[in-house]
Amino acid sequence: MLHLRLIVPADRTDEVTGLLERTVGTAHLAVLPGVARDPVGDVVLCDVAREAGDELIGALRRLGVDKYGAITVENMDLTLSARADLAEEEAPGEGADAVLWEELTDVTHEDSTFSVTYVAFLAVATMLAACGVMLDNAILIVGAMAVGPEFGPLAGISTALVQRAPRLVGRSLWALIGGFAAAMAVTAGFAWLMDAFGLFDEAMIEGARPNTAFVWQPDWLSFVVAFLAGIAGTLSLTSAKSGALIGVAISVTTVPAAANAAVAFSYGDYGQMTGSIQQLLANLGGIVLAGTLTLLAQKALWRTARRRQRTNAKAPLGADA
């Protein structure tokens, strides 16, 4: 279930509550007259089944509630109510399959911001991966992949393409390209510093490295793994199962490939640098393609399911006999 908290001017409250009462899948409607102070108005509270949430939020925005008031949506982990159970039964589809496009756009917009924190996380992850590739240590590589925040901009690109939001595409691309460029530049400087202190040397990157050589040797399997990870990551975002993102993060070699490219550049090994960049691009491309196709499929399947349910609801009794 989702919990909606709305701030509505008093002269629009009846219109909004009428919409909530007509929407299938809602429960626990409450109106607190005159409670809101900024903006001034009534506070309207309502719970709605997740599968009915996207359509209701869209209807509220068409009424202009987000412009003359406010719409706040919270995920509810537990609701003990017979009325809530009935609302979920009445709502079309399954909550796990429902995509809240407003929520997804907002989350990816926030995660796709080119900020100091984002660049810092990506740079630290890339430097950790640099240590991993130089020491041929798979544990460090996995840790670096878990720290990297790059899935946010990748999901932002996919969401923006499906929602046809060019500004979000540009914002996400800037965060992705600018972030990796900054992280790789910092990592190249880090490699030079580590070499100056005698902690890195050229023999380490030119060695066999059986555990981590894959990061600069791209093949079609790398693309397939990235594609599958992109599907899993997108599903974890749309179904609010964010725990799966950790598995996604440690299954693709974006950060290690960027780290190896930076270290190889610092030692003048342009062959490894080129291979690492190809690995990086293959992973990024696979994730974006998978995310976009997954969102398109979810959108199409949800519309089909809603259309079928509405058709069945209009069918006369005994039509199946």
C-alpha cells in the first residue's frame, strides 16, 4: 500500500476527495480541515493500493494538486486493515508489477545528479578497483563495484528515454560521462602517487593477473552479463526491491574497467587502456539497453493487463458460459 498526504485549498477539497472516493483501490480517506499553513488549506490523507497508485497520482496532477498544493507519497511496509485488503483485491493487476512512473522519475533524477558526493563515491570506488587490479585481488574488485554509484545515471537514461524526457537524458549523460572522466583522472593521479611511494609498479599491471585480466578483455559474454544485470537492476527499482541493486553492482565491470584504463594510461599501456574502455562501454551500453527494453515491456504489459481487466469488468454476467 501507498500512503498519500495531500495539501489542498479548501475550495478544491471536495473535488479531490471525490476523485479519491471514485478511484478503485483506495482506503482510509481522512480530511483535516484548515490544518495546512504553508500552503494554506486542508490536509487530505488516503491509502491506495500500489497497482492503482500511478493512475491516481496522474489524475491528481491533472487536477493541479501539485501546483496549488502538494502531493506526498510514502511506501507502507505493513498495513493491518480489512478495508486495505479489500482495496488491494479490487485494484487491477499485481502490486509487484506496478510501476510508479512519478516515483521512478524522481528517484533517477536525484541519483543522476552530478554532485560532489556522487563524484567522490565514484572516484573512491575507482581507486579501490585500481588497487584490486594491481594486486589481482578479486575481493577488492567486488568491494569497489559495490561502492560505485553509476547505476543511478544509467537508470536515469533508460527512464528518460521511455518517458521521453530529454532534459533527464542530458542530466544523466552528464553525470555518467563527467563522473567517470573525473574518477578516471583522479585514479590516474592516484596511480602515479602510489608508484612514487613504491606501492605500484609497472610489473604489476603487465603481469598475468588471472583473477582480474577480464576487466580489459571484453567479449560478448561481458555484454550479456551487463544486459542481464540491467534487467535485474531496473526490476529492483520499479518493484521497490532495492536490495537487488547490490547484486547488480557486483555483477558488472564498469568501475574496474574504468580503473584499469586509468592505471594503464598512467603507465603508457594504451593497449590495455583501449581494451578497458571497450569493456566499460560494453557494460554501460548493455545496462542502458536492458533497462530501456525492460521499462518498455513493463509499460506495455501493464497497459495490456489493465485493458483486459476493464474489458472483463464490462462483460455481462454469464458471458463465459
